[in-house]
Amino acid sequence: MSDEFVQEWRNAAYNCFSSGHKFCREVCPVMQVERNESWTPTAFHANVVAMEQGELSVADVAADYVNCTQCGACELRCPNTLFTGDFYRFRTRTVDLVKAMRALAVDEGIHQPGYLRWNQSTDERRHEPVTGGTPVDQAHVADWAAGLNLPTGGETVLFVDCEAAFYRTSVPRAVAQILQRAKIEFGLMREQWCCGGPAAEMGYVEQAQRFARHNLDDWRAAGVKRVIALDPHDYITFTEDYPRYFGEEYDDIEVVLAVELFSELIREGRLTPSVPIERTITYHDPCRLNKRQGIWREPREILRAIPGLDFRDVDRVTQWSYCSGGGAGLPVEKPELTAKISDRRLAHAAELEVDTLVSACPWSERPLSEAGASRAIDVVDIHELLAESLGIEVGGSREAG
Amino acid sequence: MSAVATPGALDDGALEALAQLLGPEHLITAKPARMHRARVPAPFPVHRWADHLPDAVVLPRDTEEVAEVVRIANRFRIPVVPRSGGTGLTDGAVPLRHGILLDLKRLDRIHELDLENRTCTVGAGVNMLKLNEQLARHGLIYPDDPASYPCSLVGGRIGTSGWSLIGSRYGHTRDLVLSFVHVLPTGEVVRFGDGGGAKVSKSSTGYTLKPLFMGHQGTLGVATEATLKLYPKPEAELSPFWAFADYGSAHRAMRELVWADCATFAGAVLFDEHKVAYLRRDDEAYIPQPESVRALVCAVLYGNEDEVRAGGRRLMRIAKENGARYLGDEISQGDWAARHDRYATPLHGRTKAGQVVPMSWHCEDAAINWTALPAVREEWHAIVARLRERSDVFDDWGMFAYTSARTGVDYLTEIDVGIWEQELDDESWALWIAGKRDIAAVAVAHGGSISACHGACREGEVDLVPDELGGGYDVMKAIKRTLDPLNVMNPGKYGLDGAFEENRK
């Protein structure tokens, strides 16, 4: 397995190793707080070269690959992507490399204890074991929707990720009620499981694919044509992982990101935020939207449409260096490192003298909120804010109940 | 115990002392961590990686911890190799005798910003781009601008005496660093600047020691904290590119542009015919030019808008009088930004049969007088052609010449060589070393210097350093013996082991 992995990755690894630019380093959220050269995209590629040389094995390096949020900043900043990318269609794929190395480790029986517990628990409960007010199991996956009278099934379903369904329930409540306000018909899945993305990110590929298969079968059984994702991590899983798993079988499923949909509805006049919100805000570009998918205009359009806000924006390129630290299982294995990265993100927000940091990613909002508490900066989800400006009583919880 | 530091001497006692000082988290002996710090972006004999492994990596937090690491190294006679960004191109940070790898990246604090005197004081682990993000809020800039600007760190800039693309306007690292805190090879902490004050740019008190402790590649200790000179962020930047029909006319025109002596002139770059051909062949970021374009010159002006405009008009006129064709605003802005924002290579080359292969970039960087540029160019290309004839591992990526000073006395003269590292073996590596020696010999023979920018301590070129420096090299050895009696700091570099052999005689 190791040999196949090395053969697959050797040229990509040399492309990085040989150039040795390291332009990625100062935008890497882990590097910025740890300053450890072994936990950089460059090192992640160099390890493959060392494996080919017979100097290292996956057992030597598996634990190093924990130190990555798969935010994708390194890929954007890589000169190999910026330049040779145009002509040879080459793109540095550090995120895929990290996922592949983690998968190789799991295949060879090398487990990080936190990842192992997390994925075993997810396998048992069908949802990630997020701690919060709602018990995590199939019986409670739609508790967040209490009182909203949402139907099951239909051509369009709203997919609610584990953190939002069981912890920050205010987010799906906001999204669902905004959809209702815009008169968009949608239902919930008959039996929603975790999207499988986090398992794939941590290297548990078989489990990830099993969960994906379940969800796709559930959509098929209900005649689903369109899936609305409110969480950037789900969006990445549905638009990057699922097509790889299912190929043509998946072609006719349309995946819609709530933020993009809402900005379009505002543009078309079908949603008009009108309740002024007196907050001084800045926006946190979720990595999986800004860095992985190039989605940064739409959230800003929504925020600019909300009256009353004093919006102190930081451009998307500067935000390549920003991250909450909440992605790719980092808080599962190294919560203290997530906390350092979040704290750094909040320090940037504090420099702007804002009272509120707006995010569009439920997974970022827990660590950011914890870091914000000490600086008296409130962390709010963009959907919560939009709903409020539409005069919606959101309900739900923003923290452990 | 040997009189001087010896390889593989890191015993349990030394490890325990380091662990007590730094805590287990910041003393790393795991093999991957040691491998990651065994090389720099310069071509590396991948097949001999293990020869360059340090025995342990330390990640100190401040000057005192760095000093104590050096004292421990002296106590146990262990080599110490300082490393900040690890982006250098002369192997300064590559261990030759194993030992302790002293990684300075955690010294990343901005200690002081003095807006009244326009200075800042930072740790050696601070990156210039990140620093300038902070300074921009105050309308200031620290204009030390190497090709590695997004990733190199202040400490390495001092240890290599770095060169800046816009040095003709703002000076190079030696001019921009006012003073620095330095740990000597025996562990004492001193400040070197002009005179004693931390923020003095010109002093005549005592010996001028600051330059001696820059560019030593870690052989004379390690800088931990630097006080930097700041400039107002320029209002305007102009970077016209001009095309020429041949190298000779571009070479002459560049001198006329430099001699115009515009106050906002920040630098000029000459692309030779091989460089243009290579870009045409393999650099998809390069904007295609008609075949009649054989050489390019770019000049750069930075400063107040009214002054840049006036200077730009003057340079445009001079260029036209010298047969140049202006390539237009889009190319000028785009290409300068691109070249400025990366190490100017597509990172692949071709075999003689035309197959595209991943290659690492090697860059020679001699300092050559204007009059010697054409001859050096011809001799260097001939050396690389012979290498390529003998092995597909090598590819000629052409030459640049950059102004080092605003009078145009000398130029950082760069030949870029692609090296296919996946295929390196002892035979091709030996060819390469011989080629490097030849390239260095040409620079010395023409009255230049082997390195304007990186340093000259890699295999091959280092053999020529005594020839270049003459009696100065004996002084180097005497200083090394005096300040580092146990040869602890980065032993093996610059052939300075020789200083101790003579001592024993």
C-alpha cells in the first residue's frame, strides 16, 4: 500500500521538494502559531520523497499529518499552482495529500487515538459525537426543527451537518425559516446520516464512503433532485468527495450552498432584510468557501444588504492566512492547537475594534466563540444575522444547552 | 574529548541539558523533524540525505535560550547549525557535521515599533511580508525584498547578508538592519550596530563590527533580534519592460538607464537571450513575445508619485534613444509582479529530447562589473552546455543581471540551471560540483565575486573562496579561531575547519 501511495504521489512531492519555495509557510494557520517546520505543506511533501528514498515510513510521520486543518491556503499560495497551473493544469494538492497519508496510516493500522474514538462513535451513532445540549443519535437528528413543521422528502432537501443539528441549532433554524420566508419548498431527509466528510478527512475512507452511500440511497428513495447545504464542510464533501465516489450515478444531484442561494434571493428581491442590526462586524471567510471553493462575494453581498451594520471587511486574500482551526479533525486530536489558531483569528478581529465576528461555518463558530469570549467579541452565524434582519425569531441554541 | 566539535557527539548528558532548558516539546529528535531541516531549496543530493541530518532540533523562544543552547554546545563540544527560514541558496543552514539544529522560527515577535524614529525591533524569526502587513497600517515599509520575500526570515537575511531587488533605492540588508542582538560562538550576548546605540545609522566609534557579523552563514554565531530602518510606503511604483533585438543592445541600454541617476530608481534587470528563449519555451506565465524579441530590460522606480512620474518619463526617453521597444503597461505591471512574487521559474525543464521533467532551480549569483558581463555570460553558458551534453539532469534556464547599486558598478549576475533531482546520482552530482567550481572560477577571473547574494559555501564554489579573498581569507580563519575556539558554530562551512588544522600544527 505504501509503495502504491509513493508511486501515486512521487511527482507531486518532487514538484514541491525540488522547488522548496515555502511560500505556503506564512499563510499556514498551524505554522503561524507553532513555527514548527515539520508541520508545513513543504514537510508533508518532503516526507513522500523520504519514503521513496527508504528513509521514512508512514509510521514515522503519521502523527505529523494531524497538524493540518485542510484549509487549502498553501495550495493557493503555491507558485506551482499560481503559474504552472495555467498551462499544465497542475495544482498543488496538499489537502488531498494529507487526506491520502491519513488514509494510508489507517490502512496500515496506525490510528490517532482521538480520530479513532471519534470515528468509532460516529459509526455507532450515525452522527459525529459533538458535545452539546442534544443527545447525538438518530432519534434526535431533527430536534433542531421543533415547531417549524418541516416535511420529509420532496425534490429539495436541506442537509444539516452534525455540529449544527446537535450543537448550534440556531443555524439550521435560521436557514429553514429563511427558506420558508422565500417560499422555497424543501423537506428533510428520511434518515440523514453524517455526510462522511470528516471521516474521509481523518483517513477513515471506507466509513466515509459507507455513509455517503447511505445518504445518496436516501435521496434516491425520496426522489431528491436538489440538496441545500448550509455548512461549508458538507458542501465540500458533496461537491468534491461524492462525485469521486459515485461518478455518473451522482450527476443529476444538484448541490446548492445556502449562502449562495440567499444572496441570489436578495438580488432578485425575494428576500429583503429590513430590521436594522446595530453591530460593528467583520466577516470571517470560512476556509472551505474562500480558499477551497472561491466563494467570498456572496456572503459579503448578504452582509451589505443588512441595514444598520458597520461592516469592517478584510479582503479575501489577506484572509488566506486566517482560519478558526476547527477543520479536518484538528480539534478532535489537538484542541489546544485549535484554540491557539482561533485566538489568533480573534486577535485580528479585535484590531478592527468590532463587537461581532460573523462566520458562515458552524464548525468554526464553536472555537471562534470560545476565543471571542475573552475579548468580548460575539461570534454570530451569517444565517442567524440575516434571519434576524428579516424579522425572524430564530430560536435554537448557539452553545451547549 | 576532542579539542573541537565532532560529529555524532550528542550524548545523553547534552540531550538532558537541552531538555531541561527547552522542555521536551522544543527539543526534537524524531527523524522526520531532523530530515526536514537537513536541506534548503538549493539542489540537494537526495541520495545522500542522511549525511546531512542533525542529531537534534531545538526550537528556542528567545535570545537567552539561544545563548544557553550555544553554551551547552560548547560544554559538550557539539556542532550547532542555525536555521531561520531555511530558504537560502548556499546551504548555510545545511548541517555538514550533524549536531544541534538551532531553529529560530519561534523568535517571531515584534518587540517594538518606534514611529517617531521610524524603526522596529523584531525577532530573527519574523518574515518581511508578515512584518509589512503590520507596518502598512502606519504607512511604513521595511523594504528588504529578496525573491524569497514571502518566506525568508530576518535572521537568515542577517546571517547571509542578503541582497534586495530594490536595493539600489533602499539599500540591502546590511543597510536596512541598524543593529542586532547576537549570540557569539561561545554563548555571550552582544549587540552589533554602528556604534553602541541600537538605532544609529552612522557612527565612528570603535571598529565597525556590524558587517563582520553579517553574511558569515552561521559560522560566527547567530543573530536573535534586529532593529530595522523603516521607510514610508511608496506612493507609486513603475516597472517598464523594454524589448531588444539582441543582448548587446540591451546591455548598453541598461547602463544608460542606470546612469540617468533618477532619485527614485530602485533597480534594473536584464534578461539575456537564453532567458527569453527559456521563458518562451517553458514559462506559461510569460506573456508571449514575437521572435524579434531576444533580450529584455526592466527598470523599477519607487517613491512619491510626482517624482516617479518624472523619472519614468526620463527613462522612457532614454530607452527609446537606445533602441528599446516598450512592451506596454500590462506586461510591465504583470511581469514585474510575477517575477517579484516568486522565484521566477516554472519549476520544470526538459531533457534534450524535449521531455518535460520536474526540476529544481539552481541559481548562481556572482557579482560582476558591467564591463565583464558579456564575457562572463558566454563562458557560463558554455559551462552549462557542457554539463547538459553529458547528462539530461541539467537544463540551461538563461541569465539575469540585476543592479546591485545605483551607479551600475556591478550586477548580481545569475545563471539559472534546472536540475532533475529525481535522477541525481553520485556521478551527476560530481559533474555538478565540477561545473559549479568552473562557474565560480569565471567570476573570480573577471575580477568579480562568487556571490552577490546567497553566500559562497556550497560544494564546488567554496574551493575558490581563498582565491577570491586572498589574504582576507587568512584573516577570516584567524577571526574564526579567536571567536569560536571549539569550532562549534556551523563547522565545515567555508573551509574554516582548516583554521583549526593549522592551529594544531
